[in-house]
Amino acid sequence: MKKTKLLKGKEGLGLLVGIIVLFIFMSIFADNFLSLYNMHNLLKDTSILLIVAVGMTLVILVARIDMSVGSTMSLTAIVTTILLRDGTHIVPAIIAGILCGVLIGLLNGYLVGVQKLNHWVTTFATLSLGKGLALVICDGQIINANSDHLKAIGHNSSVFLGLHVFIWIAAAIFVFMLYVLNKTKFGYKLYSVGGSEQTATLAGMKTSTSYISVYIISGVLASIAGILLASKANNGNATIGDGYEFNAIATVLIGGTPFAGGRGGLTGTLLGAVLISTLKNGLRFIGITPSLQFVIIGVVILIVIIVDVVFNERRKLEEIRRVEQ
Amino acid sequence: MQEKDYILEVKNICKSFYGVEVLHNVDLGIRPGEVHALVGENGAGKSTLMKIISGVLDKDKGEILFEGKPVERMDVNRAQDLGISIIHQEFNLLPYRTIAQNIFLGREPVKNKILRTIDDDEMNRRSKELLGFLGMEIDPRTRVGNLGIAQQQMVEVTKAIAVDSKVMIMDEPTATLTKKEIDMLFETIRKLKSQGVSIIYISHRLEEIKEIADRVSVLRDGYLIETLNIEDAPQDLIIKLMVGREITNQYNREYFTPGEEILRVENLSSYRFNNINLSVRRNEIVGISGLVGAGRTEVVKSIFGYDKFEKGSVYLFGKKYNRLNTRLTTGLGVGLIPEDRKTEGVIVTKPIRENIVHASLRKLFKRGLLDKEVETRVAEEYREKLNIVTNSINKLVQFLSGGNQQKVVVGKWLCAECDLLLFDEPTRGIDVGAREEIYEIMNELAKEGKAILMISSDMPELLGLCDRIYVMKDGKITAEFQKEEATQEKILAHSI
């Protein structure tokens, strides 16, 4: 019993050690990596990824997946920037953008949670749907929002108490969801449904509502991330969120929430997001091309997953041995 | 005893699955504070009855009364509200959550009504209390996955106590426990009894029943045969009540002089079975009897090379092997007709023709290219030989009846020229008419000189078909009978 506990501790620790090693490595090989300016940049880069990954964590926690977040980001960015360009006030424009996330999430949740369609296929379809809609609406053009309000969110000088607004937003979302997941009935239910749908059902829970809510949350968070992304350049285009679904999934997996669901959580996702951002940021500093960055990040994900499998195998073997005795 | 004295009573319960009635007018009454044992062979209907009582399954006919009042619609939530809980053989626990979180699963105490935040302290405190009542000194914040099996079971019991259960159903609670842990469980059961909790105790272990139960009910083929006070129910009487199905003459087995030995197993051991010795010869049908969980399937799957064994050896066609894999065994001419037909026997999304040639691709298509003509010829051959009822060999296997699916599996192995066929529950889920056809096929195969090793929970089937029968219990072979000496009573006595 003690042994497994130690192992468990090591797992989270491994990620932290990884980040520290990476930091030391980068600060030796890349001048200015540890500068205040770059650290702030790094946190800012982490923010958007973290927001999407928080939503993805909830979905993966119930043993599902959401491939549609990237295109939700794009669609939201397009809808919001078009409305702003046409003179809509910032508040309804943002609400309309977030509504995109709600609707896509609702559709995902209904199809997966109520109709019991396969979650991969369903969210792949909504990925295409969202991206297609975004392309149709903007006609393939970059939409210039021309909005001072939107610009005010994303501009480099939008700093509050020394930290960029993005960081504050990400932190607020993270802390709130951490609280919801660990302290509320809703969060408990997600762990139960992900741990064993059957057990949860036998305990009298309605599982479909869990699926619907995680997809809506994931959609809304993707929308928020999409708006932030658009505010950075004060414009939107239909490919702005491309690839974010994979980065988010990688973040969650690295953070120790497995596809099987039922365990893991947001703390790991935070560490995962920091690790990925640090890698990207640092590799750029050292002068490694974006193409090679992909390769390196792929290798890191593989290592983390292999380590996880090895640990799980060992746990299973211990289980069997226990039955034998 | 008056009806109103029962805390839980079922009357005239009937239940059918796919037109086969598995419970016939079952009456059962449970008194407050009694331990009521429920016994019966595999498939006697115990689990189905318990699932109906606990609201997992709906009854077709009959009545459920709780504390004398009829319960209109029984479902999982209703049963919980009434105080009926079930502790399944497979635990329903979440391994990555703590003991307290499991105990209060779905009913977590709430601190803040609006945000619905969980009161962890309250939950842990109350869990500690409940665990203390059962004499368990353990931190309720421990993860369930880190507990031993017996402790996990105690968590299940605690879960049931936490909802103020008045009737607790325990399905084979001692199956995976050691002697010491069983004593601990019995201690708990006695404590629950003294609190007025009734327990329905399902078990195959008659010695245990003697020790813990007040009354015992025997189910057989979906009929409740009798309910007896434990003093009036010696072990041999219970066994006599459990068996006694008619052996009809639907088998038409012809017996032949056995030929050469094709399979011999020597001292085979793994973590699921121990020191297994058996042999099968040509023209022979050899049976393995025993209860579910005795390790029968594991032995057969090890012989097939599907599961690993740790010690011992398997002789196939006279050659000794200390390690097997399915590529090797199928190449030698061994075929497995598995119990879980739909996932292990056939590929349901493929047509009959492709399923038939599935194990013989190398033999039929030497150049590695598929040949539709050969495939058609072979598939038609076995369709005729085994009388697979279908309008076309292009029909997907998922649209066939269970019996015809089983024939496809047999056809697959015959096509691969198998001489040793391992049948795991050959007629499970197959209707009566098709059963006879399967028996006929097996008889025919024995006549042709094939060797058959079959597992069955259907005792008349074993007695009607087999030359010899091995009996397994707890991973060991406890007896071997020739067809002349085998009786249902003898076999059952060695299985439990």
C-alpha cells in the first residue's frame, strides 16, 4: 500500500522535475530565457493553451474526447470580429462568440451523452462543421475587427498588477474550475462517471447530464480562448484555432489524466501546459525550427505516455498478486 | 409465519429473456434480521431474481412487497430508498476515489446549497464512524484501489449500511476471501443481524451456509424448490434439491472405442488453476464440469495458447510443449469454440463466407491472394454439412441466430482441419431446437475421429454427451468419472 502511494507521488513529481530540468537546461543554453520579460511571455503563452486544456481535462475525465475545440476557437473569433467590424458593441459581440461554444458543446454533448454516438467521430464531425462555418462566414478572408475594446484585452500593454490580462483570465478560470472539480457535487460526479459509468448509474446518477455539461464547458472555454486569440492581433481568421485540439489533448495526457478517465485532474494539466509552453518557448530561443519543435514535442508526449503505461502495468500486476494471496 | 412478518416478499415472479422463461412463479419471503441463504446451480436463476429485487431488472409478472406493502415500480433508486442494497461479486467501487467518496457516492453531504460544494470533513467523519461500527480502523481518505479485496468488500458493506439498508443481498461474498477474511465477514454479518438487518446470502459453499444462515432456499431451473430451516437441511439434502433435472433422450450419443491420445495435460498451473492433469483421445467427448469461476475456461484457454500458464506441459498430437500460442495450436489443428461467441468466436460484421475461411487463410490461399471462388465453394460446403440456416453465405453473421452462429464457429475450425475441438459452453444462449443440432454435430465429429473437450454448466448435457467427465473446483480437478458412474449428485458434491 505504501509502495503505490510513493509511486503516485513520484508521478506528479516527475512532471515537476521535468519542468525544472528543462528550465535549467534552457537558461544555460539560451540567453535571456530566464529574463523577466520572457517569463512573462511564457506565462502569457501558457494562458490560452491552459484555458482550452482545462475544458479538455473535464471531457477526458469522463473518458470522452473533444476534437472540436480548435474549430470552435476559429468560429468564435470570426463571429466576434465580424460583429465588431460591423459596429456591434463589445459585450454582445463577445456573448455571441461564446454562444458558438455553447451551441457546439450542446450538440456534442447531446450526440455523445444522450444519443450515445461515438465521441471521436462526433467531435471530428463538429470540428469540420465549425471550421466550415467559420470559412463560409468570413469567405476565407482575415476579418479586421478594428475595435479598440478588443485591442484593449490583448494588447501587450494590458497589464494589471504586473501581469497580463490573459494570465489573470486563465488563472481565474483555472482556480474556479479547480474548486468546482474538487469541491462540488458536480465535480465528484465527473470522477464517478469517468471511473465507471456503470457504477455511477447503479448509484442512481444520471450520466447524460455529465457528458452534456463537460462538452458545453469545453466549448465555452474554447470560445473564450478564441476571443483572446483574436484580441491579440485585433483580427480573426478561420484557421486561428487550428491544432489547438491536439495541443490541449497532449497537455491533458502529459498532466496525468488518461483517456480511460476517472482519475487525474487540473493540477496535472497546469503542469502539462507549463511544460509544453516552456518547451516551445525554449526551443524557439535556442533557434530550433518550428518543424523540429513538432518532432521534439511528439517525443516528449510519447515518453510521458510510455512511463504512464509502465506504471499502470505494474499496478495491475500488484492487483493480480493481491488476488492470488 | 404470517405474511406481514416478512420484511421483503416476492410473489409469483416470472421473467423471460428472449422468449426463454428463466424464473417461474417464484415465491420468496425474507424475515427481519435473518440470514437467508439462496443456493442453486449455475443458471438456476439466482442472479436474475436478485436483480429483480434490487431493481436492476424489471419483472414480467408477479409482486414485490416491502414491509407488507406492494411496491409498484421497482428501480435502482426506489430499491435504495426502501433500503435494499446489493453487494455484487464484482465490486462497484471507483478505485481512484477514497473510501469516503465511494461510501457516499451519489449522496455526498453538501455544505453550500447553491454551489453544491461537498462537505469533505463531514463525509470523512461519518465514514470513520461507519467503518468503526464494523471494526475497521482505517483512514477513510485511503484510495479504494490501494485496499485488499476483503477490505474493498467491507467498503461495499459500509456503503450499504450508510443508506440504512434493511435488506442486504450478498452475491458470493466469500469467493475471493481467505479463511481469516471470511471470519471477519461473518462477524460483520452477525453484527448486522443483531441490528435487525436481513441478509440474502448467495453462495455455493454449503459449509459456510451451515455456519451463517438461518434458512435456506433452493432454486432450480427457475423454480423455487423449497425453503428450509437450516437445522432441517443437511448438506446432502440440499444437493439433492439442487439437482434432479430430467435427462431427456435428445442426445443420441453413439460411443466409440477411443483412438490415439491427442491431448494430454500434465501438472498445468497458473494463477487461476493448479496442477491440472487430463487427457483426450480421438473419438472421445470429454467434459469439464464445475461452477462458474472454478477455472475451467482458464484451463481450456491455456491449452489453446490464448492464456499463459506458468508450470507444467501440454502434449498435443504426441509432442510436448511448455509454452503455447494460438498461432502454433491452430496450426497443429486445435480449435476453440468460445463461450463469448459474439466477441471471440465470430466476426459479427463479416459475412458467413469470410468467417468460415477465417482460420484457414494460409491453407486455402497459398499465394497470399484471396480467391472468391474457393471461398464460395468452401463456405457452401460447410453450410451444407452443418446445416447453417441462411438464404445466402453473404449474410452478415450478426443477423444469424445463436445456434447458426455457433455452427459458423464450428465450420471455421473444420475448414481449418482441426482434430481437437475445445467447446466452452457449446449451447449457451442457444434455443432448444438448435441445441439438438449442435449435439448431433458433436456426435458426428466424434464419429469421424475428432477429439472433443467441452466445458458445460448444463449437467444433463454433460451426462448425455460425454465419455468421461472431469470436475473442477477452486482451480483444481477434484474428480474424474466414466460415463457409467457419473451422476448429477456425485458431480455437484465434488463441485461445491
